[in-house]
Amino acid sequence: MPAWVKRLQEVKWAYIQPGNPEEENPADRRDSILIEFTSGDAGVRCTAARALAGPEHGVIATTPTGMAVDSNDCLSVKLDAP
């Protein structure tokens, strides 16, 4: 796990999801850091992690209420939507 993950607060767990070298889009070929936070807005958490990750890693952030992916501009999707 990259050292910058330790600078984030309220992390429940984090791990690396390997990228897919077969993907056409270079952003989809990079490894992504999956991070579950114990609270907060997923979009805000994603944006903060994105700033620390740099271009070599993607970021997928989840909170108890939402999920955001940096390749989608960290737009939060509610997990409890009907």
C-alpha cells in the first residue's frame, strides 16, 4: 500500500486493485487504490485521495452511504438509493 494512504483519516481498509493491461484507456490500465472510509462524503474523500495518489494510481472511495471513482471526476453515487 502506498505510504500516502496512512495520511488519510477514518480509513476502515485499503488495498490495491491491479489494473488491466488489456484496456484501451491508459487510466484503466493503472492500479487503483480501493479505500473504505468509516464516514464522510465519498466524493470529498475521493478528491482528497486523488490529490495524494498522483497519476500512477486510480482511486475508488467508499463510505457507508456512497461510492466515488476518480475516473468519474469523483462524483459520488449513493449506495442506499432505491
